[in-house]
Amino acid sequence: MSRISRRTVLSATAATAALGAVTACGSQGSGSGSSKPASDSGSSGGAASPTDSVKGKPIGDGSTSDTGAQPNQPKPEKLKPGERPPQFVVFSWDGAGGTNDGQFPRFLKLAEQYKATMTFFLSGIYTLPKTKSHLYAPPQHPVGASDIPFLSEGAVKSTIKLITQAWLAGHEIGTHFNGHFCGPNGVGKWSPDDWQSEIDQAIAFVTQWKTNTGFTDVDPFPFDYRKELIGGRTPCLEGQKGLLPTAAKLGWKYDASSPGGLQMWPQKVQDGKIWDFPLQSIPFPGHSFQVLSMDYNILYNQSRDNTKGDPAKYNDWRTQATQSYLAGFDRAYNSNRAPFFVGNHFEQWNGGIYMDAVEETLKTIAGKPEVRLVSFRQLVEWLEVQDESTLRKLRSLGVGKAPTGGWDTFLGTAG
């Protein structure tokens, strides 16, 4: 039996009591049935595009560079009076490391094919080889400690190349912080100062990987990470309370760490400074309760803490996971048009069925009218050009509630 190590099973909160599920999130970790790091050859599944032609102004030690505005970014437009809102869908990935199972390239290719952009929450230590683990001083833990593994040099190279490829394709690079500490001695106990240290170190690892690795055969990131970084997701969806004051001080635009929310239009927290983008309660076919919109949470309701459950059930579980995502999408699309958030990991849990479910969901919804597959950054930019009166009206629509009289009437007096 393969058990999920170093992950916390949380009780459902009052706001999500109907979930009947966990609100923990997984990560790439040894002994968890996860993908192995790429070999020292630097293999990334063969899909990372060369970036030799990308030129920019080096920043710091040359680990990052300023290549100008990010490509493939839509211009946010204000809703016209009476106009129906688009159906935004954000697919996001926790950890975003370069492993040898080809999952990262798989979804970059899929996103290109279906004109989707996504958010990749990069774990900072994935740019720090395991031989340099002593450079990480996690809050409230010993130097060099981490509840996810440090990667080999080959896997670090793959991560840098794939993150570069993702950014050039228009995807957002956020943060999943560093050591992924969960549970009683985890990030839930961290103070704002602890979070400041964790974030400073995550940024340092990303912006100083050339110094830390000595690599001379890998191109720099084509972005200024301090400007790129406007949000993240905490390990196991814990610690948001301590994080938010620091996120606000840093000028971050959003946080995706809330352990459970409803399919309603988002609002700001922390004195109106930070957009709150929680994972959401969505229908769970065959059950009276709902489940959080993340692969790990669906897994837990199917095989508990076993990432290698009964193979005879994989087909049914894959179908159930796909139907759950599609039910969540349909509920929003056909009613209040609240943005739909899906969280994922590059993992082969239960034979990779959750990766298949995400792919099938993306393919099914991509061609529908008014659907926009965006990053959290792009969603923020759209929200911030809308009139506040319009957003207030949108937030008044409950889960699965379409506007009475239709959108032309409901938003007919929008500013």
C-alpha cells in the first residue's frame, strides 16, 4: 500500500462542511507514489523548447532577465451594460517541477492546442539542487529541512527550462513557497515574519539559481520574478491568515490558499487589498456531499490516503473525477458565471487518472462560447477594470443562481 506521506488531512470547516472531504493538497514527495525527479541528463520529457533566441537584459547574477512584456496576454475589457460575463476557468498547478514523466510538457502542449493559459505555482527549492539544501533555512525548522524532496541537478535544469517555456507561452508563474510543511508543526503556525522569510528565500532561489548551481548551459528565466510574482498557494491550503499581511505588504494581487470556497464571484480580503481565489466546493457524482476542486481531494474520497488504489476501479474513478469537474463548470456556466478554479499536481496518483480527468475537462469546455481559460493574473486584470457596481451585482448571485430576468436586465444599468 502506497501511502501519502507528509500531508495533512483537515476537517471540513463550517463553510465547507458539506464537502465530507479533506482540504489538504499534495506535492511531489518521496514515498507518496509521486513522479521521480528527472535524471541528471536534464531530460524534461522532450518537449521543452529551446530559448536561445530569447534575449533580454540580465538581472542580478543573470539567473533572470528582462525581455519586455510577457507574450500572449489578452487585453482586459470592461463589461458593457447588459453584457453576459465570460466564463473564466483557471487551471493551476502546485509545485510545477520538471519530472521525467512528461506531465509538465503534456499540459503545455495541451494548453497551446486549446489556446489556454494557466498558473504554475513554482516551489522555490525546485531551482535549488539537493547538494545545496543547506542554503534553505525554513521558518521553525532545521536548516536544510523540507517535506518535499530537493531535486537532482538534471531535474532543476528541466524545471528552469519548462518554467521558461511556460512563461513565454503566456502562462503565469506564481509560488508554492518552499518546504511544504503541513500539519501541527507546519505553515499554519507561521507568523507574517515567518512568511516574509519563506518568500524572500523562494525569490532568492529563483533569482540566484546560477550562483547556487553553477550551471552555464541553461538560459536565464526571461522575466523579472519580483515583478512577475503577484500571488501563490500555500502548502496543504494552510496558513493563509499568517500569510495575508505579508502578501499585502509585498503588493501581491491575490492568494489562492483558502481551504474551501463556494462557486461565487470572488471578493477581496485583507482590508480590500488581496483577491481571494479559493478552491471551490463542486458536485461529486454518486455522493450527497461536495468535494473541493483539486485532484488530491477527489483522490482522498476515492482511495483515502492510498495513491495506488485498486486498479479495477481506475476507470470508474477517472470518469467520476471528470464528471465532477464538468459538473462544477456546468453549474457556473449555466448560472452565475462565477470563475471556476481547478487545482492540480503533476502526479501519477491512481495510475494518472486525475491527469486524464483534467485533460478531458479542458478539451470539453475549451470550445464553448464565452469560455476563457486564463491564469489567475489574467483574471485579476479583468476584475480590476470592471466597475465596482458591476462586481457587487455579480457577487450577489448565489451558487447556481442565474440572474432573474436575464443578463441584459441584471447588468443593464452597469456603469
